Amino acid sequence: MLEKLNFVKEYPNYYTATSAPRLIELSPIRYLTIEGKGEPAGVIFINATTSLYQLAYGVKKINKDLGSDFTVPKLEGIWWVLSSLPALEVPREEWYWKLMIRMPDFVTNEHVENARGLLIAKKKSDHISCVKMESIEEGTCLQMLHIGPYTTEPQTLAIMHDFMEANDLVQNGLHHEIYLSDPRKVPPEKCKTILRLPVIDRIVATDQFGL
């Protein structure tokens, strides 16, 4: 039987978080990604998610045929706004996002392009060409498990920011979420999401960036 890579089992520190803030170290990781702007769960967002998963499963099939299978992992998202206002005070249609699905180390750019070509030939999606493979390095991160609807995330983020303040840390990257639950199948109050913030020591940040 062909052995299948399970990301959750292989990288438990990446896909698990506690109900208290915890620091982790991340090396560069390769993802399929697609960027966009607009309402979460809006038409643009849904189409982007569909394209991302289509290409991920296309890559999986190619690798399975080559003898290296993997379970397509959880959807992730990086979020930001182009405003001095807190994100929740910015209209949702002005939110920017990068949706991501982690890829195994054995997946190559050639595999991705072959899968893309097959999907385009089958006219599976208009957005397949927008998905790309990229390596992202977040380094030291603070993360915490959020349980509940997305609208209550600020409560969890407040705890994380209190931890940062108490430990002389400042944010050093964009807000990152890992969606452990499928909101189509799990009630909002039971949804689990890992919230992750890249951080850096305040003194180091001041010396390097004048923060």
C-alpha cells in the first residue's frame, strides 16, 4: 500500500495550538497560494478557494501516480488591510487575503504546472492561473487556539497581544489563520481556528526597524 503523508501527524507543532499563547519557530514552508480582496466567503473568495483546492488535488493526483501521496491539508489564510484603522473597523470588502494550502517537500514546480495545464484544458476554473507556488518564512510566531465564530477572534487576539506586551514582543508579520474546522459542517460556536502572529523582540525591532 502506498504510504500517504499526513501533515497533522508529521508536523504536530504546526497544526496544533493550545488555549494559551505559545511561541513556535517556523522554517521556510512551501504553499500553493492565491491572493485577493473582498468579503470573506463572498463570490471572489469562494472562487479563489475553489481554484486553490482544485490545483492542490490536481498536484496530489500527479504525485500519487508517481508514487508519493499526501493528504491535502487544512486551508490557511493571511489577512491584512491598507489602512491605519484596526482591521475590524475597515469594511470587509476592503480586506485583503492570501489563501494557502501547504505542499510537501517532494512537490516540484513542474508538478504544479502539469496539474495546472490539465485543469485549464478541462476548463475547471477561471482562476487556476492565479494560483502560484511560493515559499514563506515566518520565523518566530505566537499562536493560540481560537474556539468559536470568527467574529469573536478579537477576544483571543487580545490575549495574544497581552502576552506580547508582557514579554516585550511586537508583531513582525501578517495575521495568519489555520482553519481546523469546516464551517459548513461545524456549528460556529465549535469551530477551531489557529491564530498565528509572527513576532520579534521589541529591542531587536527597535534596533533593526525603528519600531
